[in-house]
Amino acid sequence: MFSCHQAPGRSVIRFEADPVLEFVQEHVVFRNFLLSNLRLRPHGPVEMIGLLPSALYGHRLLRCHIEMAQESAHTVRVTLTPAKVIDNLDRLVHERRDIRITYRPDRQRFVCDITVTLDFRQDIRGGEGLAFTAMPQQPGDRYAVVEFDDPLLSGGVGPQVPMTQDWTGLPEPILCEQHYTQGWRKRYRAVILPTLRRGLRRLVFNRTVNGVQQFYNRTLPCTTPRQPFLFEKADGRYVRFTPLFDAPASHHICEWGYDMHLYAMLEPAAPDVLFRQGQQVVLRYQFEEIEADEAPAAYRAAPDAEIEPDERARADRPIYEEPVCAFQRSALDCPDQYGWTPAPGCTWDRHGGRTDGHGALVIRTTANAAAGPWRFNHLGPSYACNPIPPDSRHRVSAWVRADEPAAVSLEFTLVGYNGPAMYSSRREVVSTATLAADAPVSDGWRRLEFVSEPSPSYAISGGVAFAYTGRGEARLSELSVERL
């Protein structure tokens, strides 16, 4: 049933002619070696857009020797051995990754079993150029941390706003073209973690909330060794990740793409040495999709992860919407949206807009301090808003009310990249407007409207800022950004 297909630059495992897992030697955007498009059901959808091909080389792993073998009618095995590593990092540690995919006909699904073997060729203290996590550990923890995988869930994160056109064929669909179409549907909702300190907790995927949760996501919480994580799906099923090594595992949700950075929390070799020369570390783990009734009852009943009061305050921010920002919905309740960022002097009034059903962004200054702007920094396709074709103009409009109307300004920024990737050099195209003398007036509110400068090529990110330099208070309501 399985078949292995190897070709220059790309190799594929197939099941009944359908691809199950792909191996890409070099890529036009990300030139490191890639594992992509893992399926966990025959003829099913992609569940993981990407897997991590290296625990310690990171993006410096460019090429691998790929050995494929069919072990039985229902099992295929792939061994990945680094062939080209930048900076000679293989002189420090030698990695090997074995991937075994087994078909279970009784359950009509695959079990993906991965083993990472690390042979250390010299003492490792950190700082040698290997890819160790920058995430801090919990107070009192002193582990040697290895990030052994980074599965990017397909259908975990999607567009912030209703898409007016599909993103396919436009520059840099970073996560997956299918993520940013008019027909996108959410497939992953949460992860259930067996934490050592707080027990089972359900951590909802929410870009803004996950970005501020200290215990669960901004530090590394330890979990019970060999206990699974369950990735909860919208259809009631789960993807079960099981660490099969005798040490705590940990994780970090990248709130940008909901990829799950998975870590092994290992005992260090010595107080000043993470790993010893001659030491071998073997990390084995599994991925498998399971039905709802196969999930233990305690997992299904797991309480939601706590959000501390200060975290809630930092997550309770208005979201950006199209075609009009109503400034009523909070990022706390909108998993795929980013919130506006307030500066000192900025507040949010859910009901203080120009008309019923609209809130407002508020800026207040005092005699002793100027106020900063309200900003939304996640406009554009790379942050899951609508695409921005080259040379397009935008009509930016809003209603404002201010004690000093001439001191109000609205700024619209598009970032142009000199190439089809976010790491290219870049330049900003900034359009700024203030209230015109003949601006329309409605019940004390004034209409601020302008047409932006043309967008540059590869405009894949941008932002909006509302500023006030006068005294007293200014409000902004019913913001609209419309591509002409």
C-alpha cells in the first residue's frame, strides 16, 4: 500500500498513490531542508504543514541523505542523515532522525513514530551556535532543553478578516495557501496539556491570549513524562502527541502560526555543561489522530488554562475588522485576531462610538504628559489580512471627535519587501492625514478620509495608527480600510 518516490530535490511517501509525507531538499523561500504535509488518515487532509527536521541545527540544515525502506505491507521507514550543515555544526553533535509510518487498517489511520538520536562530539555549554530555545524556564527549573519538533497544524490559524480574494499565487503564502482563502474553515481549537504543577489544562489557541500567558506559554511548563498532549479539532477528533522518553516534555505555541514548539526537559550533564562529549540522547515520540471516544475522560473534562488578571487586561483589546472596525469585540474572544496596541493615555470604550453598535478608540492627554498612539501592526497577508497587490491604493476613513480636532492624525503604513520573503530588505510607504477644514460633521464627529500612496511590490505587512497631540480627549470610530 505504501510506496516511496525519490527525485532530486523532493522525495515523497505515498499511500495508495496519495502523498503522506514530503521531504524537500531546498526551497525557493526557506532554503533549509523541510519535512512537510503529514497526513494521518488515508486520503485525508494535511494535518501538519511542517515538521522539524533538526533538533539542534535549526535552519542551518540544508540537505539530508534520505533512506526509504518498506518494512512490511503496512509500514514504511525513512532515515534522515544530515549531508550539508552550515557552520560545521555537525562537528559538535551528530543528528539522525528516523520516521516510521504504520497503517492501522482496523482504525483506518496512520501512526507516525519519530526517533531523534543525538550523539554529542564535544561538551556543550550553550552559545556554540546550536539552536537552543530562547524561551525561559519556570522559576527553579534548570533543564537542558532540546526542541525536537515544531509541528505546524493545518487549519489552526486562518484569516483575521473575511477574505475578499484568495491568496493563492500571491507573494509568500508563509503558512499554506489554503489558510488564506474565502472558503477557509478552522480545524484546530486547543491543546490539552498534562502539566506537572497544575494538572490537565486545556489551552485554547488564541493569538493575543497565548502571547501574554506566562505559566502556560511564555515560559516552559513541564509535563508528566510519557503522558500525551491532545490537539483538539473542530470535528471532535484529536491528534495525540505522545512523548516516549523518560523526561518531562514542554511546549510553546507560536501565536503567529499556532505551530507547537515541542521540547524535552533533560537533566544537564553538570552545573556548567548541558551535554557531555560522548553522550547520546534518544528522543522518541508519536503522532496519531484519534476519535473523541478514545480520548480519556479526564482530558475531555480538562479545565481551561488560567488567565491571570494582568494577562487578561493585556489581552482585552479591540480587534481589527473589515470592512469597518466596530471596536466592540475583544481579542479575548476572537482566537485568530490580533488586538490593537495602546500606548500610555489610550483606552477603549466599547460603546462610545458615533452610532449605536460601535465603540471607539480613546486618547486622553494631561497637563503633565502627552499620550501615545493607538496602533494596529498586523495588517496585510503575512498577518492574515487581505492581500495587497502592487500599486494598489487604499481609501482610509474614520469618524473622529476631539477637543482639538486639528491635532488628530491617522497614519497608514505599508511595508514593501525587496523580494518575495519576509527576511528581504524592506522600505515603508507611509501615508498620513489630518482633518480637513471642510470635513463633514455629524453630531460633533468629523469625517477623516484620505487615499493612500500606491502600495509597493511585495507589500505583505503594514499597519494603522491613530494619534492625538492636542489637549483633552480624542476618539476614533468606524475605521475603514478599503482597497480601491
